Amino acid sequence: MSTFSYAGLYARNASEPKGLGFGTRGKYDFAVAYPDPGSLPLAGLLDGLRQAMEEEGGDLSLYAHPQGYTPLREFVAAKLQRDRAINVPAEEIVLGDGSSQPIHMIAETLLDPGDVVLTEDFVYAGTLNTFRRFRADMRGVATDEEGMIPASVEEVIRGARGEGRPPKLIYTVPTFQNPQGWTMTLARRKALVQLSQQYDVPIVEDDCYVDLRYEGTDEPSIHSLDGSGRVLYVASFSKIIAPGMRIGYMTGPREFLERALGAKSGGSVSTFGSWAVHRYSTGHLHSHIEEINDIQRDRRDAMLAALDEHFGGSGARWSRPEGGLFIWLQLPAGADAAAVRDDILDEYDVGYLAGPPFAPDGVSGTNCLRLCFGYNTAEEITEGIGRLAAAFRAKGLIA
Ligand SMILES: Cc1ncc(COP(=O)(O)O)c(C=O)c1O
């Protein structure tokens, strides 16, 4: 019997093939934002899980609350109030499979094909891909080291309105931005809120790195500067406990959450994972964040020192983030870091992601690359950045 083919059956909106498998990783793996495996609080998560199983294990026989495990939503509400001046009750929190699921729910709830979405000139590729799945028209806004430039936001909004297509959303990662590393200043946050209110374009504030601060002081959340319901806020336990836990959350106006909940696939978030995160976080999360920040601060410093040493005078520029997991390296114009990426992984064992996956148009930024410093040790980072500079020199990309 001939093998069945799905070729004629795919939905119009089906995604492009992604390729199965995981891709090759370098020994010096600056490509993906993994935390240090040694810093994961495995024993604490296990203890928390055991405690919750003893206390309420029988509840595993039930499907959980559609918004997620209530004590964890209460924990999140208290954290948001304390750390981000976001005053919402647990009833207005929805837990998701990471923050990726809430972002997907927002897209499904708000975006029709062709809707214009504003975002940074380079931004988290996962969200770009999600919004593209809903056939959004992604438009990049110019940024500098203070975040989105308000005049550019306004220009892009007015341009879209001029086409008769008022933008549906502004998506931003305002703190320790992925991939560029900057943090939006208070003045820029206020200007963004003002534009959002003036032109009636809601903002999705993706704040998943905010706790990873190694120096300086926090900027207020964009949500706390609004008060009109135009800001949808998403964040995650992925960067402060572990991506493998797959627990994130969002908040927004009740009216919006009620609609968005209908776009949540798979019912609730795992009770099992929520128990571990909730019991562990109560009492331990604060000190754990301090611990991982000490580790990651050292790694950031090692990467910055190695960049100074090996890329100084090369014509390249790079960001100096106060937190988060990324440094954005810009090679001289015309240098194509995207074209040599696979060869550098093979020949030098160094991984990175070049600019295009982070570009709203999918092609800009070939001379840019994102370097993650969370995974390798400081010694490995020093060695890996030296190799990267040698690779770029050997290929004629830098002086
Ligand atoms: C800016 C940003 N938002 C969202 C996510 C999704 O993370 P998760 O679904 O694990 O919460 C990531 C992951 O890297 C990210 O960098």
C-alpha cells in the first residue's frame, strides 16, 4: 500500500515546516537563553512538590481551574503588586504554558490577518513567529539604548492609519530587551503610554527578564503607568526558575481575559508543575533570584571584558546591559554574520543567532548577532568570545 500524504490537506493557515529535532549546539553556546544548569533549584522544587502532594495530592484527579492553580495566581498577584506596582487580584491572572501561551492567546484574541502590529526593530523571535502565524503585518520601530523612540512609534502609527489600517497592538520587551539588552527609560515608557492612549493602540508588555537585574534600579512597569486598561502584561517563571517548568502568566482587563481564556488550548496549566513552583517560590524565590543574579552578573562581566579585549578597535559595537541574558553585537555594516553562522558553529564550536530572526521583516540585521551569556561558565565565555573574534577575522568580517 502506498504511504498516505497530507500534502493536499494542510489548512490555509498551517505553519511552514519547522524541521524535526533540535539543531546542533556549540560547546560555546551563545545561541539560546539557557540558564546555568548548576543553578537550578532542583532539591527545592522536589521538596515543594512532595509537600504539595502530601497536602493535596488527591486533587490531581481533577481538572484544575481554567486560569491555573489558585495559590500560584495569588503568589503572582502579590509579586506583581510588590515588584511592579501592578494591583490586580488573583482572579485577573491567567497562568499559561510559559509566557508563550499567553502571548499566543493575545494574538488569537486580537489579530485578524493583515492587522498591523508595532514592535522593536529587533525583538524576540518567538513572538514574531506567533504573530506571523496570525498573518499580522509586523512593523519595526527604531530604537536606541533607551528603548523605542517615541517619534518613530508615532510615525509608524500615523503611517498605518494613513493606509486606513490603524495598528492593533504594540508589542515590547521593555526591560533587558531580547535581543538588544537595553532597558526602556521612564520617559520613554511614559511617552509610549501617552501614544497608546492618544491613538488607542493597546500595548503588550513582555516583562520576563525584569528580575534579572545585576546593577542599577528598576524602571516602573508600563502597566503601572497606564491605568486605562490598555496594557496587557505577560511574564514567566522560565527565567527565574527554569524554562522546563513551562509556567508563565498574564494579566489585563477582566473583559479581555474572559475573551482570551477561550483561546487557551489544553485547559489549565499543569497542577503538578504549579505545585512545585508555588511551594518553592513561597519563601525561596527571592534568595534564589539573588543567587542566579550573582552568577549571571559574573558571566555578563566576563563577556563584556572578552568583547573589549577581542573586538576592541574592530569596528564592532555592543550593548552593555544592566541585566537579562543578552548582549547585542553589531559588526560593521556589510559584514554578514548570518551567512557564516553555520560554518562558525562547525569550525569553531561557537553558537549564536544572527539578526534576521529578530527582525520584523525577517531579513534585516545580517551584520548583527545576539550573544547569550547565561549558560557557559565565565572561563568558557572568555574562550568562546576569543574564538568568535578569530572566526570573524579569518572570514574577513572584522578588522
Ligand atoms: C521576551 C520573551 N518573551 C517570552 C519568552 C517565552 O518564554 P516562556 O514561554 O518560556 O515563558 C521568551 C523566551 O525566551 C522571551 O525571551
